[in-house]
Amino acid sequence: MDISVPFRWPVLSQSTVDRVIEQLSVSISIYDRSGVFERFEDRMASYHGRRYAVLFNSGTSALFASYVALGLKPGDRVLCPAYTFLATATPLLSLGIAPVLIDCDDSGNLCPVALAAEMSSEVKAIVVTHMWGLPASIEKIQAVADQYNVPVVEDISHSFGARTSGRLMGTFGKVAAVSLQAQKTLTGGEGGVLLTDDEEVYYRSLAVGHYNKRCKNEIPSSHDLHQIAVTGFGMKFRAHPLAVAIADEQMDSIENVLQQRRSVAAAMMSELSRDEKLKVPYINDDIEPSWYAFVMVSEPRVVDYIVKRAKEIGMVNLDRPLSTCPLNHHSIFRDPGQFKGYYPLLPSSAPVQPPSPNAERVWRGSLKLPVWHEKRDLELARYHVNTLVELSREFES
Ligand SMILES: Cc1ncc(COP(=O)(O)O)c(C=O)c1O
């Protein structure tokens, strides 16, 4: 088996090329909700069974729009996972909010118990990521939020197509945002989508990133924001039609990709179950991850050893997530005030953070493989896991 061949994603076929060429002849800038924008937004909304889907030029800007649309203000108390990709939470910083970082459970996802411990009437929003495509305990998280009538924002950038008890991620929170960046399960190269059932969130999100024609067409004249339809709030986060044409074409095969990844991941899991040192997070029967990645957790010293040996034997697809780390490792979350001179909208300080030992342990102990998506890769996927199991045994001896 050749472990020196890099995992390739996305799959761009002749059909992708055809759709891009077709779009080139139609338009490379769309000012309203027409053409490929309308088609793709309708598809996103109907896939998730949500009323509204709004395109953005990135997942980061879709998250930013979500936070603005919820009416969050500088200094607001927002609870966010301690362990997530930085862009889940950096848009909060740019609104003058330093999030409270909540520890994860053994799965690496926001822990509902740790969340409940930080809840109060002061909390204005809860953010949740379904890390690496594994659904968080979203029903429990939503129950905690409902108790305090606090909106939940789901970052489904890793978990497009993942389900809990048959229900898709992105259908629980008041708002959900997804990245369409190149590595993502559904991709356009770059791009993002905001999902909501809430009319007010929809109008506000338009004013955040879609000034002029879209706002004029879609925000009713009876709404306060119609007065600023031409200008919006000042920023433009419109998507590129070629990126959306790619994402629209990729959407045609999304169920097939998810299905393939599930069967490959099952094979990878079965290789691992014989081993004690490397563990995948426990997955309940009612959970269907999207398998954005296959993350195993072990002791950091075992991980150090495996990473070193994997490099020696030329295994190129093994990754130790580094920048996807507990957020308090980033200076901007620890001490945003230090950078206020450069960007005055940053918060002056961070709140006193609750401890997050699990986030640290899960991150330091994580090893990540891609989940291959074609039948012919099944043996290759098994072989990777098997090799890692052998390396972990070497560590013992
Ligand atoms: C969990 C998560 N949230 C947000 C983002 C930001 O998305 P984008 O890169 O499209 O801005 C990413 C993408 O890398 C991500 O993985």
C-alpha cells in the first residue's frame, strides 16, 4: 500500500468544469438572489428544511453575520467551545465580544454539563461546533439554552450532512453557518451559507453583507432596515458565482460522498477497536457523523511517538491538528486588549475563563486521518489505521 500518496479532495470532474464554464457565460457577479445563487440557496434551505439560506463569501463571514443578526453587542457574554476552529469565534472578537470558553467532553465537543455550569441570565448566545463532523450533544445543549431562552448558533462547517436521531446538524440552532472552503465536505473552494427560520435574522444578515439590490428586493419596505437597503451596514460579503456553481455541482453527489465516507469510516473503526491506546470518540447508535476527518485520541507521548515514526515511514496523510487548538492558545483570545491599538473594535479584555482540561487533553492527544471516499480506497484506509495501531504497539515495547 502506498502511504506516500496525499489524500485528494475535492473531486473535481468534467461535470464541475462544465458547470463553471456554463456559469462563466452567464455571469461572474450576481447582485441579487437570481441564477445560481437562487438555485443553490433554495437547495441549501430545502436540504436542511429551513426557511432561509443566505450565501456569503466565507464561513467566517456567515458566522459574523449570524452574530450581528442576533443583535449581539460589545461586551456581551457569549459561551463558545474552548476547542473549535478559531473562525468559529474570531468574528465575535471583531464585534467587541471575548467569548467565555467552555470545556469539551470526551468527544471533543462542547460539554453540556460544563455549559450549564456557566449559564445565567447574562448569557446572550451559545455557539456550538460539531467537531470533525461528530455531532455534539445538541439536544442537551439546546435544552440548556431553552431553559434560559438563549439563541444557539451552530457552526456546521465540519458537519454538513451529519445527523442525530435522523435530524441534520444545522437544524437545531436559531442560526447555523457553514463554510464551503476547499477542504469541506460540500465545497465551492471558498464560500459560506447562513441558515435560519427566523425572518428577522434573515433580513439583518442581508444588511450585513448584501447591500443594494438584494436588500432592496428582499427586505420589505415596512421594515426599518429597508431605509438602509442601498448601503447596508457597510460591508459586502457576497459570494463568487463561480464558487457557487462549483458548490452546486458538488451538491449533486453529496449523499453519495457521505455514504462512502460512512462505510470507509466504519472499516477504519473496526481496525481500531482491537487497540487500547488509540481511541475514536464513542459514537452512539443514533449518531451519523459526516466524517469530515477521522480523529483518534491517545496519550500525548504516544501521539508524539506515532507522529515521529509515521513521518519516518513516509505516511503523509497523518496530521496532528495544531492551529485547531483550544482557543486560549491564541493571543487574540487570551488578551484581545493588547491589539486594540490596531483594531479598536476588539474587546479590552477576556473574561475569567472556566477551566478546560478536557479541551487540552483531547487536542494534545489527537491524531487525524482523512476519511477516503471511494470504494477502491477502503483497503488503503484500513492499512493506515492498522499501521498506526502497530506504531502504537511499538511504543509499548
Ligand atoms: C469549524 C469551522 N468554522 C469556521 C470556518 C471558517 O470558514 P471559512 O474558511 O470558509 O471562512 C472553518 C473553516 O476552515 C471551520 O473549520
